[in-house]
Amino acid sequence: MITKMTKYHFIILGRESEEFMTSLQNLGVVDITRSSKPIDDRSSQMIALGEEYKKAISHLGRINFTGDADLAAIEKKRAEMVIQPIDIKQLPQLVDEAVARLANEKAALSTTEKLLGQIQIWGDFDLDKINGLSQLGLQMLLYSCPKNKFSKEWEQTWPLSVIAEDDEKVHFAVVVPENETVKIPATNIVMPEKNRNELTQDIERIKDKILATKATLLNYKDMVPELEKAAHSNLSNLDIYLAKAAKGEESVDEISVYTGFSPVNEDASLCKELDNMGVFYIKEKATAEDNPPIKLHNNKFASMFEVLTGMYGMPVYNEFDPTPILGPFFLLFFAMCMGDAGYGILLFLIGFLIKKVAPGMAKLAPLVKVLGVATFFIGLILGTFFGINLYEASWYPEVLKKFIIQGKVMGFDLQMVVALGIGVFHICLAMIVKGICFTCAFGFRKTVSTWGWCLLIIGGIITAALSLAGVMSAQVTKIVIIVIGVISALGIYIFNTPGRNPLANIGSGLWATYNMVTGLLGDVLSYIRLFALGLAGGLLGNAFNDLGMMAFNGLAIPGLNFVALAIILVIGHALNLAMSCLGAFVHPLRLTFVEYFKNVGYEGKGKLYNPLTNNK
């Protein structure tokens, strides 16, 4: 499957571009293109505005009060607010102010609550009356001391009143003349500026302000789509202006404009790093019109065959990934072209040796081993082991001979018929996949002709098979063929291009019929190579076996005959293995790239995802 991409726009001052590129290399997830353009005062202002938009969008994106205990109160406050029209260019500044205001209000709340906790023990008191003591030449002092150090004798020495006490401390007040020094071994407490009741009221007022600020931020958050639209508009205007400026108008500096793509699953970590860099960027969902690079994401089995998809060409963004279907069929075709169980064992062993002998090709080792396993089992079904015909070998178990494809059908070799049958199935599958993918991409109206051909060919094959098997009577078969023919004809000749002149549609349908008939016949016959290559490899292997036995039987010198046999068999089968591997690689690719891709409508014009990284 094709990995979804996010499109990023970056605008960097020229002198900062190299540092930015180095940072992207370290991240290793952005496929990027670059251009340099001049910058002047106006473009600098537009860049600054874009940064303000980005910052505001980032702030609002992080706002989430769903887990807030006061959510209901916030929504109530929001409902009570009268929303005034806001100039979108002023919104970033308003968001900054609201964010800063909320931070200050939270800090004020924390400080006030802490202060309230400190004066709770003193209860409610009238500061005006306390301050009025100075008119009488008196002052009130507050003290705290550990309970075990408090002395009752202090009450006899000074006018002392205990305000509160707990298990650890005693809190008391002393009223003395202003100029008198009090020598009490206790901690003097600064007289609070507000009492408990006043601080409680302050806390309620601050909380109400916080609710109002949060409600305001939620209102601003509703304007994020407008902000994003304004940001994109600003970026487009900047591109247009820079393009004009690049023609020769005076500039004081240069900026580097980057467009990059990154997999959607990397968005969170990438945006975090970009925010830490302080980079001006805008991200948006990539579309097919953007022609983003293609990164394939398949299971462990299918991913081994992604290299083959890349050899033909990557799919475009709105196309389908052919790898999940390409993989199993290439495996089958390769094994049939090899056609020898013994060579399958050698391939499997070669897969293990690749990592040690050629570390640069280590990634291909799993694929070679899988091809070897498939070749081994298909070779047993085709009845060949190092050129030996297993069906005629006396030492091969009779129970296993039952699985060998052997015999003739209507005078044709059964293995050839099977190869053609696989080809028919492969092409029919391609037509079905084409119909489904084209319908998803363009709609049913524009794929009526495709479905008409699918119904005619696949429906005709199924009907013929059921009729030959005796499942359907001749009368029913006739009715089914007529129904399939009529419906297919309507799709192929009448409704192939909706809205066009019917006569033009008929002409187009006739031309498509000529191409389809001649093309399908050639495509199906191409699959004979699956039988021919396997047969040729087996015959050539058998020929080397015969040459080896001739040398063995023709040499009368004991020991030398074994050497000659070994040399002929090793060299002969090594050459045959090499040629068979070459043919088994090239011809299945041809069947896939030509016959299958043509009928499935795959073009492969996409570009490979190639992120900037230090690990290349």
C-alpha cells in the first residue's frame, strides 16, 4: 500500500539554510526540493506574518479543555460572550495576548491560593482597625513558634492573645507600643495585606477571568480554518511576489524556499522538532496534484518484492500499489521457469551465503531464499530434480508421483495447459483490479466499458467452465450467454463514454474490440514461456546428466571416471542454474510488466520517496 504523505512548506533565510538542511538530515524523514529567491522589506513582512499565523495555529492547536473540571462553566461563559468581528490579520496578536493573559492569571491564582493558605490560621480580621492602632501609638505583631517552646509566662509579660494552635505550632498576636521592642523567642510574621475573606474574593475573581480567557481561546480556536486559509493565501502571495522579485528587482538578502513531504505517521515528531528549530513552516495534507514521492508499506512477504515494483516505476499518489499481487505471481512464475526442485535447494543455500559473500546484497537474501523454497516445491510438482524426471525415477515414492503434473489434454501437454490457465487467470485478475481501482478513482460512469469487458471475458469463461462440467444445461447456458452478451455490449459499445454521441461510442467500442481480441490472444500465448523455460531447463539438466554418465561409463580408469562425472555435473548444472535464473528472472518480469500491467492499467509514473538523511 502507498503511505499517506503530509506536504510541508518551509521558508528559510539564506544564511540559515545550511543549518536547516543539516537538521533535516538528522531527522531523515523529509523528501525535499529547494529553490532560492531574493528577499526585501515587503517579502520580509509577509514572512513575519506567516510566522505569526503559524504560531497562532500552533497555540490554538494545543488548546484542549475537554479534561478541565470547569468545562461546563467555560462553555457557559462562552455562551454568554458577545463575539465581535475580528480581522484575521489581528487574530495572531489576540491569540498571543490571550495565551499570555491566561498564563499570568494562572500564576496570580497560584500565588493568591498560596497566600490564602498561609493566612488561614489568622482568620478574618479588619485591617483598617489594625492600622488604626497606630493613631493610639500602638502596633500589632504576629508570631509563630513551636508548641513545646511556647511559654504561658509570655502572657503575663506582654498583652498576648493566642489566635490558633495545632499539634506543632502556636500562633499568637501581641499589641505593644510602636517604639517598644518585643523580645519573644518566636518567629515574627509579616502582617498580611489582605484577610482571608478578601483573598477568597480575589481567588473567585481570578477564576472568573480564567474562565473568560479560556472561553475566548475556544472562540479563537473555531477560527483556525480561517487562519490556515489566510496562511496559505499569504504563502501563495509570497511565492508570486518572490517570483516577480527574482526577475531583477533590488533585494537585500535571499531566502530558501523548500517544499517537502513526510509520512503522516512522522507528523507529531517532525512538527515537534521543527517547532524547536523555530522554523517557519506550513503543513497540509498531500494530494495527487502535489505529486508527492511514494513510499510503499507492505507486510514482510510483499515488501521483498517492492524492488521489482521500483524497477518498473513507482505508482503515483492516487494509483494502487501493485506489489501485493506482483509478489505471489512473480514467485510462482519464477519457480515455474526454473522448474527444478534441485535448483530450488541450491537457491535456498545461496540465500544463506549472500550475507557472508556479498554483504552489499544482504537485503536480497530473504527474497532469494523464498524463491528457492518456491522453486523446490514447484519443481516437485513439475517432476524435475537436477534434470532427473521424477515421474520415471524408480526411487521416487509413488505417493509423491501423484502430485506431479503429467499427461495430455486434447493432445496438448498438461503442463502447457496449466501455464496458459494461469495466464488467463492472471489477466482476468488484472481486469478486475483495473475495474475496481478505476471505479474508485473516476467513478462507475467512466468505467462502464471496463466492467463490460470484465463481464464478457470472465463471465464467458465461468459460463463455459460450468457448462463443460455439466453443472449448467445447454438451455441455461444459452440464456446466460445471451444476458452476458447484451449487458456487455451495452457497456462496451453504447455507454463506454457517457455524454458522447452514441455513434462515436460504437466506433470507439469496435476499435477497442479489435485491440482487445488481438491483444488478449497474444497476452495469453505469452504465458507458454512458463512451460517452455521450465521444460528447457529440465532437458538441459538431463543432457548434462547423460554427458556425465557417458564419461563415467566410457572411462575405464577407476577413480578418473568419478572425477569426470563430477566435473561435468558441477560445471553443467552451474551453467544451467545461471541461465535458468536469468530466464526465470527476466521472463516473469516481462509477464508482469507487459501482460499484467497493460491489462491492469498501471503506469508507474511516480517518484520514489528519498528523504534527506545522513544514512545514505
